[in-house]
Amino acid sequence: MEGFPHHYIVSAMAGAKGNVSLMSDDVPPLETGPSPQFGGAKGKWSPEGLLMAAVADCFILTFRAIARASRLEWGALECTASGTLERADGVTRFTTIAIDARLAVHDTETAKRAERLLHKAEENCLITNSLNAETKLRTTVDATGTAAALAH
């Protein structure tokens, strides 16, 4: 890991109508638009969706790092982030973000330790730590160790 501070630069470009094109070095451009709740078409990433994607992605990457440092063996992790967007204190903002984490581990002895590490990942996720929305973590740990155990 590089020393701090880290800097991240993303450019956005758009005309008066149509999509917004997001660009950053060394990654493909991403086309976005307003969410359907704000009058946009379905089938496009929106700023709101990208924020929830960042929460879920960061949670998994944080858990992966913590599990590796703790020498935890695990099979698969599925994470869903859902945010509640409201009008609060005169501004529209996310007030709550619920993280549903479903983890498959290889045995029941590992399950309690895995549960603690999931909570540690939530406490250390840099994205949720950067937001002022309340974060709620719900966990399920399956001791069968298979990704199929995570299927809905």
C-alpha cells in the first residue's frame, strides 16, 4: 500500500441532455444517468446506485484484507447495500445504509470468528466512514463453505 494521503481523480462530461460519461485513468469510461426515481431511464448506473456499489465493494475488499490478516479461511461473501434517500434537515441525503452480508465459511468453529471479522470490516470500511448516513450491518454466516449456500 502507498503512504497517505491518496488522491483519486474522476472526470465527468455531459451535454445538456443524455448520459454523463465518467472517466479516470486506466479504467474504461462509465456511462451514467439519473435514477428512475429522478426521471431517468432504467438500465443505467446512477450516482445513487454507484454510491451503494461503492459501499458494497468497499465492505467486501475491507473484509478480504481483514480476513487475510487474521488468517481466516472463507468460501464466498455476498454483500447487498441498500440506502434510504430522504429529505432531512432541509437537504436530500442518504440517512441510512443497510449492509446485508452473507458469508460462507468452511466449518462451524470458524463461524463466530468470521462474524466478528464481518463487524470489524463494517467498522473499518473507508466509504461508510466517509459518509454521515447511519450504517446498519446484518450478517449471515453459513458454515457449509460453498458459494451455493449464498443463493437466495
